[in-house]
Amino acid sequence: MSIRHSSLAVAALVFAIAEARAERPELIWSARVNGAVYAVAFSPDDSLLATGAGLLRFPDLRLWDAQSGQVVGPLAGPSNPTYSLSFSTDGQYLAAGGVDAFAYLFRVSNREQILKLGGSAAEVRAVAISPDGRFLAASGVWYPGPAYLRLFSLPDGGYVRNFPGHGAGVMAVAFSPDSEVLASGSIDKTVKLWRISDGEFVRTLQGHTYPVRAVAYAPDGQTIASAGGDDKTVRLWRATDGELLRVLLGHSRTVHAVAFSPDGEIVATVAGEFEATIKLWRVADGELLKTFDEETGTGVLSVAFSHDGKLLAYGRLDGVVDVARNPYAPVGECGPDAILTAKCKGGGSKVTGSLKKATPDTPVTFTIDGERPVEATTSRKGKAKVKYTGQAPGAHTVRACELEAGC
């Protein structure tokens, strides 16, 4: 066999192995919206999922019950599709930005629009609320023109500053967990870091060969992930000095989004067009752990982990939002399949907390409304039960392990 034929055989073998490793995700729920799903975001308590989608002049911005998939309601304001979403860490606000060139801020409790900012960019490609809740960053593109990257104060929406420096439009923004640094990814193929306190430029992360479509900080703030779009790579950088740690190779199409798991051990990446995959990588060494194949041929555009790490949401080009089980979710002391229920009697004066499908023969601490800890041990069948009496009438919450249930 010639050297050329040997190379082709090896390439075919590698491709076959990659295909064999791909599998279908374990879906919790799935729903269809109007237009491509460009953005997904979980609320801090994981009770809600926000999705940004739409067709030209037909926006689709919604809140869903993250656990059941029931629609909570639409959010009115944008006149075109939404590209980016960001919840405040207290869960009170949701920021959105998209094709109509404005950044919006909504009050989550009643879905009311309270701010409409910008209007200078042709498109707002990314929004992010700082973890301390003080600022909203918005970025985008002018056609033609320089980069659009601005900082606004919250909750009043006052203009704070612009960040000049990128040579082209800014497609992505992310705050460091301590709210001190802003990372921005640009069409100019770079990621830049900016100090929030005075707007000073910190450094440039350079290496992508195509526009940067997404950036994300690891929860501990030590690592930054960036997606190079059409260069089909994701790069991991050390945040403190900008050193390139590793390059994640495996996608065959445009990489649209990246997201870190809450424990920072996994990074999820998604690819569009005809690849339609979600890949999960181990951050420590860059190993590809799992590939989910959507088998739709239409591509995946957005991805987010729930804050408890149990769920993975992603949005597709064909207008479908999927919520799947994260196969690498942290396992609590009760085990991955544990179920906690609570029953109230006597108007709430008597409460029973019941645990089932938990890890057998395991010590467990029950509490009610964060008080009155009771120690128990699960049975050989993984069950445990406690009873509280003499409670004040009304609703109560029972907790055990990482679970909670109300009645």
C-alpha cells in the first residue's frame, strides 16, 4: 500500500472512531420555538430557563420552567432575534441583546422591560451582567465601523465607558467571577482583557485564525475559554498571564459557543451547520470525554449548564431547545437518583420528609426551613424518613443532601 493510501486509511479509521463515540443525549425535555435558538441561560436558582431566538422581525424571547419545560411567558421588547442572554446573580434581572441594536434589561418576576440601552451598533452580539450586579456589558458590530463595547451601570442603565482597542466588531463578552475584569472576543481574531475599575486594557490573547465567537470564564476565574468559530477550535488560556494552556480539537464545523460546568471541571462546546454536536471536554488535560450527536444536520448554536450542574441546555438552528441530563453532574451524598418529597398535615403543623432511591446505608441530615437538623441513615433500599411536629402553620421546605422539597 502506498503512503498516500495508508494516510487515507488512518484518516478513515479516526473518523470511524469519532462516529462510534458519538451518542444521543438523555433528554429531560425538548420544545420548539420560532427561529434559530441563539442563546440559552439558566436562572441562578435553576428554576427558569431563558431562550433567545427568532426570525427577522419575528423575535422569540421566552422564559420556561427549567425542570418541566412549561412556558412561563414571553418577554416583549426586542423587534428582532436575540443573540445573547445573561441573568443577574440574584436572579432579579435578565439582560438580552440582539439584531435590533439594543440591549434590554427585564425584571424577571413580572417579565417587565425596565431598560433599553444603546442603539449605536448595527447588532448587539453579546451582553453580560457582572457577578456583583453593578454593571452590564454590551458588545456588537457596526456595518461598517469600529468595535462596539460599552459598559453601563445597573440598575439605572447609566453609560460608564467605552473600551476602544479591537479592530473589528466584538462578538462575545464575559466578566471574571470577581467582577474585576471583562473579557471580549472579536472579529479581529483576538480576545482582550479590560480592567473594570478604570477601563484600562490588560492584555491580548492571540492565536485564533478566525473571528472569536464566544468567551467564558471558569468559575474559579483561573481559566478563560474562547471559541474561534470557523477555525473549529476552542482555546483555554490562563487568566492571570494569558498563557495558552491547550487547544481543543475535534469539531469539524463552526464552533459557536462554550460553557464551563459549575465545578469548572468540564467545558461544553457546540458546533453549527451540518455537524450538530455537543462535546464535553475535561479542562485539566483537554481530553474529549463525550460527544452528543443531535442527528438533525442543522447545527447547535448555544449551550449552558444549570448552576447545580445536573442539566445541560442547548439551542439548535432548527428552532428546537433541548434540556438534557449532564452525564458528569456532581453526585451528592444521596446519589444521582435520589428523590426527596415532603408532605404537610394539619395546615403545616406536621411535616414528613421522605427520601427514596438514595445510596443505601448512608448517613443523611434532614432539616426543615433550614433548622432542626435530624440525623438519619438510609435503609438497604435507599430510603429514609423523618417527621417534624409542632411547626408553625403554613408552607415548609425540607432539605436532605443536595435536595429540597416543599409542601
